[in-house]
Amino acid sequence: MEAILTENLKRVEERIQYACQRANRDRSEVTLIAVSKTKPLPMLESIYQAGIREFGENKVQELCEKQEALPSDIHWHMIGHLQRNKVKQTIDKACLIHSVDSIRLARQIEEEAAKRNKIMPVLIEVNAAQEESKFGITIPETEAFVREISAYPHILIKGLMTIAPFVENPEDNRIYFYNLKQLFVDINQKNIDNVCMDILSMGMTNDYEIAIEEGATHIRVGTGIFGERIYQ
């Protein structure tokens, strides 16, 4: 199993390198997050041994359990939809919440972060393709949303995140990545207080090369590293 995972990781790494070359970007500009949802601890340990320190989880309970069981130098990313009643557990464990998609959720994060006297880095989840089945706010709503949340003193907006549609041809998602990058640049140029646009989290197993070509700083790869998901 370890050999397969290491080989998968090597293949992903090569594809990241090639995508960076095509886009005239430095490899250091792209952070690979290993999406470890539903995967057992030994698989995560293998990937950790291979040098990965950024892991992404969709469910708070899984994030908490794995965070306690694995080495403390791992950075845990909360990439799934976050319910307000789970913020309390998440805020002590995650280095970054990728999925802020409502004022009510932001308010809850602000409240819990204030209790701990800490500043919580977050990304705004944008539904770039306007899919009804997905969470996130629309591109036209994003700037006003960012401005409203930027007033919260215990939240630091670090950038934007999107989950593109699942498509047969990854090229079909290029337009969504391109549009999100334009929005990212646009908001950055507004110099809004408490907003530090340096993370663009987009691209998954199916389309991360296109996302890198369009400016992703963080890609979220699960199946490409761990194989197909295991559901209980």
C-alpha cells in the first residue's frame, strides 16, 4: 500500500511541476493539500512519511480525531461545508477554514475566535459555476460579502476558494478558474482592511493542472493520492 501511495504522490508532483512550467510559475507558489477524508490513519502516515504536511478534511469529527492521532507539525485544512455548531471544535484544530459561505457562519467564527483571543484565517467559498447543488456565494456578491466580514476583528480573510463542477474534460472548468482569479485580483486591488488576498484554493484531482495554469495557490487532491474514496 505504501509503495502505491508514494507512486501516486510522485505522479501528482510531476503533474504539478509540468503545470507550473507551462504557466511560467515557480513550483513553490503551489501548495498541495492531501485530501484525506474517509481515509484510515496508516494511509495518512504513509503520505506524511513521504513529506506531506498539509492535509484537508471535510468533516469536523474526522479532522479532530486525526489531528489528535497524528504528528503535531501537520497543518489541517477544513475544506468541507462547516456547520455553525461545529465551529467551536474546528477553530482549535484547523490552520485555515476554506468554506466560509454565510454571514451567520462568519459571525460564529468571530465569536469563538474572540473567546480564544485568536485571529482565524478563512477563505470565502465562491460558487463560481453557480451550481445549485454547491455551497458558496456568487461572483457578483463576493466583494460586498468580503467587505462585511472584514469588519470582524478576529477573522482574517486570506483569499477565495471554489469547487468547480465535476466534468469529463477538465478544460471545461478553465473559465471558472479564470473568473475566480480575476475576482481575486480585483478584490486584492481594493486594499480592504483585514483582507489579505494571498490564497486561491481551487482545483482537485480531476482539474488541478488547469487550476494551476489559471493561478491556483492551493490545490486539493484526494483521489489522485489516496485512490477512490471509502464510504462507511
